[in-house]
Amino acid sequence: MVGFDENKKIAAERAAMVRYHLQGRDITDPRVLEVMGRLPREAFVPPAYASQAYADNPLPIGVGQTISQPYIVALMTQCLRLSGNEDVLEIGTGSGYQTAVLASLARRVYTIERFHELAESAQSVLSRLGFDNIEYYIGDGSCGWPEKRTFDRILLTAAVPRVPQPLLDQLADGGILVVPVGSESTQMLVSVKKKHGRITTEPVCGCRFVKLVGKYGFPD
């Protein structure tokens, strides 16, 4: 059980994260700031790293994967321009933290993870926190959602050499897709928009993510 003093310490660290790492940079979306100011990020990291949960850096979560630094989570979410009415496809459930942020801001989240242990752990944490607007799938995220449908927003939390065509096909007209694109060592975060069937791409910033392994991603 977490004591009163520990809860106060965690709350202070969370507030400092929002103030310095998010508001102190270029995160201005009030809904993103509010959600990240209340979600317990420490619940999504291994116990050995709980004391670093609100530091602005990625942390290992097992099987060679990481939970992204808070700023990147906030930036990618802000780029999606969520109003609360969207169906969102997330590629790479990972720890489930980004999933929780999306599920707090969108109508429904569909999330894909290729590692069983990460998918099961994330689902356990998200269920414990009361999220009931998330659909889970274990498989190759580069191929998109297994059922034929489109999404208002798509977010990839792992890098690809190019935007997978199945994800462009599943992006609804008027939708936004945010993805890190590049080599295994360095990428550019880009915002992809579809309007009347036309695709436009806008660079956001340089970044470095773990690679997305799959048919339309990197080879294993």
C-alpha cells in the first residue's frame, strides 16, 4: 500500500512533469495537459523504475521495448487533435500508458501489440484503472486492424521505414495519422493527413523510437 506521504510525492512529481516537461515546452492542448496531469504513469512502468516514472526520458518495459518519455507522448497526442468523438487506432500498445491517454481523450481506442506479455500486462493495468472503451488485438500492427474498417486517427508508437499502406487505407477521410518514419537509428515524427483521398505529410520533429517489426515495418 502506498502511504500518504508517498502519494503526495508522486502528485508533486506528476505536477512538475506537466509544468516543466510539457507546458515548459510546446504542449498547449488543455485536454492533453489535464489527462497527463492525473493519470498514474507509475502504474505503467516496472516497479524497479517507478521512482523515474515522471522523468522526461523513456524507460524499459521488457522484451526490448520502452515507454516513451512524457513529452513525446504529449506531443504525439496533441498532433492528433482529438475532440472526444474519434475512433483511434494505436499501433504498439506497449505499457498501455499512451493507450490510457488516448482512451481518456477519444471515443474508443483500438490497440495492437505483437508481444503477448506486454498486451496482457497493459490490459490488466487499464482494466484496473476502469477503462472500458478499449479494444485489444495481438498481432502485426503494420497490417492494421484485422477487420475491414476505417479510423479517424491512427498513432504508431514504433518506427517504420515508410508509412504502411494498410494504415493509409484504414485512415478515414479527414483523418490524421502520426508516425515516426526513418531508419532504425533515427527518425522524423510526421503528421499525415487524408483529405478527399489526397495524402499530405508534415514533419513535426526528429525522434528515436524502437522499430516496428512486421510485414510493412522492419524485418525481425
